[in-house]
Amino acid sequence: MTSVFSICIVLGTMCVSLLSAEAEISVPGQVGSTAVLPCELQPVGTETPHIRWRIKSEDVFERVGEDTYRAEGYKGRVDVPEEELLKGNCSLVLQNLTLTDAGVYTSYQIVRRSKRSVKTKREEISRVKLSVQGLHCAEAEIFVSGQVGSPAVLPCELQPVGTKTPYIRWRIESEVVFERLGEESYQAEGYEGRVDVPEEELRKGNCSLVLQNLTLTDAGVYTSYQIVRRSKRSASVMTTTEEISHVKLSVQGK
């Protein structure tokens, strides 16, 4: 990871030096890959650097010396390596990206108000806007063909959102064809008994729609969506619908 980290950081350092804390740095990523969110600081005297990363009002990661904090949903995936931080490199390394990792991350340096004081202040360093794409670009159509009476599999892939139960929805035009949340599922009229996203596959990140006993009227463009909460800590049930893939199904007669 050191080589990847070093390469990314060269670009990140340039962005941080040219942009103020108010300006957002844009970093793209793909589901399952690693992203490096740029950040650079100067050590404060001989003190141990103290860094904090947040998204909205949520603390994502914090490090002071060997002590670290990782938020739920980021455990095992996020770090600011101690040896890099001691060099002034406070870039956040976020592994195994998920769609819900997208957002604006802000880095802060925690410093003492004075050398003799125990009181601290938080100084903003950088803001990084992370965008995450699914393995299949939502704008591009995937083509699948089948024959009347045969089955078809419409591709879809996602990463589980933390430890939450994945929530998937498939539509054709304005009609909901299939929906699954845990053991609960919905099959639209005309698709009953013919369509499924198996629960065990969904938990692995495979949200592909299995459509049995194809008919000529099944042909069309199907779109998959992931339903996620707006806030990981909020008790609110407000959700967002994130598009994953478009699949164009053509059906031939026998």
C-alpha cells in the first residue's frame, strides 16, 4: 500500500497547497477499491500530531500518536498511518469503498491554544469530496438476451452498507418489479413466482435479478437501486435511492 499511498499523495499535496480549506478537493473512487483523501499539515513544535476526519457531523477517524478511533462502518477500512502523520501527511486512506462512503470529508488538526495550556482548538485543514461509482456505471446499459421460457440474470453488484441489511429495488420504467429487505420481498403482479434476488447472494453484494420463464413482454430496460439511510447515526427512517445499473433485456421467441 505504501507505493499507492505515495503516488496518490503527490497529487494530493499539490491540491492542498493550492487550495484553501474552504475549497473542496474532488476524489473519485469505485466500489471495492481504495481512495486516498489528501491532507497535509506541519507538526506543531515537538508535540505529537493530533488529526481528526469528519463527514458532516460524524467523526470518521482520529489519531494522536498510537491512539486511534474509527467510527462504526469504517472499522478495519480507514487509517492515517502514524509514520506518515509524523511526516506531516495526514491523508485519510479509505479501503473497500462502498456507495454510502460518498460525501464531503473534512480534516482537522487539534492543537493546544498555548504551549502551557491543556485547552485545545480545532483547525480545519482540507475538505475532500469523495464520489463512488458502482462496478457498473449507472449511465451505461448492460445488454442481456434470453429466449421465451428460459431464465435470465440481470447483473447488479453492490457492497454491503456496514452491518446493515442490504435493501435493493428493481424497476422497469415506473413500475417496481422486485424489492428485498432482509427476508421480506415484493414481487409485482405478472412477475410473481418468477423473479428474485436471493437473500444469501444479496448479503454477499450480489444484487442480480433472476427472472425465470421469460415472456416476450418482459423485454425492456430494468434499473436497480440501493436504498440507504441519509445518516448512519440518525434514528430517522429518511432514506436515499441510489441507482446502480441499467440492464436492457431482449427476449426472443422460440
